[in-house]
Amino acid sequence: MKPDMTVNCAGILLRNPVMTASGTFGYGEEFAGYVDLERIGAFVTKGLSLKPRGGNPTPRIVETPGGMLNAIGLQNVGIDAFIEKKVPFFRSVKTPAIANFFGNTVDEYAEMARRLNEIPEVAALEVNISCPNVKQGGIVFGTDPACASTVVTACRAATNKPLIVKLSPNVTDVVVMAKACEDAGADALSLINTLTGMAIDLNRRRPVLANITGGFSGPAIKPIALRMVWQVARGVKLPVIGIGGIMNATDALEFILAGATAVQVGTASFINPGAAQQIAAEMEAWMEANGVADIKSLIGALET
Amino acid sequence: MQFTSMILSNAEVSPGYWRMRMTAPQEFASASPGQFVMVRVNGAIDPLLRRPFGIFDVGVYTPSQSGALSQPCFEMLYRVVGKGTLMLSALHETDLLDILGPLGMGFDLGYVDEEKLIVGGGVGLAPLYLLAKELVKQSQVRLFAGGRTRDDVLCITEFERLGVECYTATEDGSLGECGLVTEALLRRLDTLKGKAKIYACGPHGMLNAVAKIAAERTIPCQVSLEGYMACGVGACLGCVATGHRHSPETPDFRCVCTEGPVFESGELKWRD
């Protein structure tokens, strides 16, 4: 008997728990030659905004041991071009497409949620709250519980699709943020977004990234991500989507044991464009080999 | 396309510069000059990302065992600059590598009646050999190869064997003219009567100078760029170059891996 890999994540029915992470998978089409999208659970688009964004100057990425820093600057085509040029591809794939989005103000977030809510091909919304609030001195929405609550409340009122809130790890207590988002009406939480880091070029005495700091991702962040997923899964009732340095099926299954209902594969897709599909297949093989009939039986099954 | 490649040879051709020959699947035979590959140096997580390399040459490999079928092979010319390339240089014949490619948009071969002027700096010659190999079939080709020292001027004999007329320049005068290779390019352009097309790959300063020369003389010019990239397939957006319409208000970024690595020089923004 093939193991049951299906999960229901906040109303999104997934054939298996493996999604691709925002910003690492374009708008889906870029990977069509490398991944059979119908063998992964869902794919998440690059973060979208109302207006197109050009992004930061280069260098935008740098590798560090076991990880990479990026400061792309949320370059994206904007919601209008997304609807016109990217959404038609979604119709050709029987896999949920999740639209990741952000704004500079609460109103922009709400407007984005409203616009995305009108697109039938979008199965769910993932809101990136790791952006500075330009109207409140640039405080990052996702690092202040009150700000996060305001933005999630506004998005909740603007959409009836499943609303996933992507949490920043750059906070003192991630559970406080998780609870604020739960109370504001989120349907699921995904974590972790990248950790803020930096790299220095000693000989030039300059930061490597033009933006100075960037988001740290890759296998080096997995222990932090696992810890935060475990804390949040215990601290809230919402389903949790685990993200952070997942390179293989073992990593993915560890997140599920820690309490994640689903996982997202990010940086691994850069190295191996077929990573998400391979991880899903290897998870199934591990379950068969270990006599686990249903993936749902592993969610939060960590023994402590 | 993603494939496993077997190393056929890996040798240092000049201090710090290596040339690797490796097997490829049948589809690779159609790789065009200017395209590149993303190489995973090992299966571990350090180095984490693939490394991009220009395709130096594409050929046919016939195993020595009798009855073994021929298959395409390709070559990379690379410089040891860090951890990844150092590990690559330590690999041997029969070692296996995980490769993505051929990737990106290659060179436009232009018109038969144009004299083709190829300008390469250091390891920037890497994607220009396969280009020269195609161009000599239809046009006259001249190569202008520059470097800091003679050690940085690579594979000139191979270009000469194709029938390419080669000019060399080094900053320390240890090979060819002392100075920048763009001087020799300018002299050729001054005496040229017919049409020309320029191709360039090398350090940014050299590309900048070549692009300026091409713009001043309205000569079509294509440049091949390098970029820090994670994926090579247009997803990470790490490797962008600034387009000619770029300004802080109206950003114009071009993806080096999918829109390039070869661009019309007039499409990019250069320093004045």
C-alpha cells in the first residue's frame, strides 16, 4: 500500500506536504522543465506588490558556509503583470498556486489581498509581513505584534481564501508574533522567513552585498527553524508550514515531527531545481520503508 | 537539462587557470556559443551553490573500448578564484559532476560580410573559443586577447589553429604589446573599410571600454557578462545587470542567466 501523503493545510488540499518557498521558484513556470509540478503539494509565487519593483543594486547574493545571503529587494512584476502574464500558466497545472504578497502600508496589504482574492487560479494567499511600514518610521510589520495584528486583520477582511502568514525569525519571541497573527484571523502560519545577516569582504573592507545586510537561508539555518516551528506548533492551534534549510526528505520529516503540517523547500531549488519533487518522493519512500501509512500520523509526533 | 557528467581530463593550462573536458548527453551537441553551465562541485552543502562556467568548446568523445558509442563532450576554461574552483581543480578523470545546462542566450553570429572582432580578457576567453569556431566558417575573425601578465593570456594557439588572427596585450608587457588590448582593437577599427561586429567577454572595465568604442563608432557589439547567481534559471534574481533605461525611479534590470549572459552592449548601462 502506498502511504497516504495528503494533508489539509488550512483548507488547502495538498497531494503531499511539500511546497516550494516564495522567492525561490519564480512564478512556477520557470521550473516547469525541471519539476513535475503535479508531484508536489503546492507552489508559492515570488512576493508580489501593487506596483512592479525593480529590486536592489548588485551584488545581491553571496554564499557563506552552508548557506547564502540574499538582498534581492523584492523584485517582482507587480499585480497587473502577474494577472496578465503569470496566472494563465496556473490553469495548466493541477496543483494549488499560492500567491505570496507584501505592501508598504496596511492599505497596500489590504488592497493586494483584495486583488488576489479575485483571481480564481490562486488557491491561497501567503502574506509576507517582514517589510518595513513606511508610514510608521519603517518598523518591520512582522517584528511588532500590534503592527502584525493590524496588517493581518486588514488582509483577513479583504479575502475569503486561506490566508497564510509568513513569520519573520528576527524577533525576540516568535510565539508572541504567532499568537498575534492567530488572533487577527490567519488560517495558517509559515516559518521561518530568512534571518537577517551580513558578509564582509576583509580585503576591500566593505560589505559584500550592495544592500549591506541580507536574508540568510540554506541548510545552516535549519536548527533555528526547527526550534521555532516546534515552539509555534505548540503555542498556537493553527496549522504550521515549516521552512528553513530543507535539503532532503529527512529534513522535511523532521519539520513534520516538530509540528509542521506541510513544508516549503526554498534554497534547495536553486541548487537542484527538481528538489521539491525529489523530497516528496523520498518522503514517501521513507514512509513505506518505515511502515508509516499516513503522513498525518507524523505531524507533531516528536517524543520529548 | 540536468545531467551527470564524467570528467575526461582536468589540467592546469597556465598558473591558476584550468581546462576541464567532460561528457555530456546527446542534446548537449546543440549548445550554442555563449551559453553556460551550472556545475555542482560536490554533493555536500559547502560549497552550497552551483558555479556558472562558460562553455569553451563542444566536441565528440569516443571511448577507447571497442564498440563503445560516441557521445558529446564539452570543455570549460576556469580560473581558481575561491573554494569552489579550488575543489574543481582537485578533481580527476572519471570523477562525476552534476551539471545544469546549456543555459542562457548565446551570441548572435551576425552577417557573413562583417569582419568579426573578438575581445577577451583573462578567463573571459572561455566562451569565445566556441564562438570563434562558428564564426570562422563564414567570416574573417580577429582576436584581441588581453591580461595582466602572460599567464593571463590563454589558449591563443587554439584560436590560431582555427585561422583566427590574434593580437595580444599585457599590462606588464610580458606578452604582446604592453598596455590594454583595446588599443589594438582601436587600431584595427581605424584601418577597417568594411562592416564589423564586436564580441567581448572579460573584466567589467574592459567591457565598459569596448562598449564605449562600439557606441562611438556605431558598430554592433555583444558582450557576455558574469554575475553572482544562485540558480541559473531565472528564479533567484541575484545576477541582474542594469539595462540602459535604468534609473532609481524606473528600474531596468536584466537577468544575466536567462536574458543573457550575452547582451547587445547598447542594451546595458555603462559608466561614462
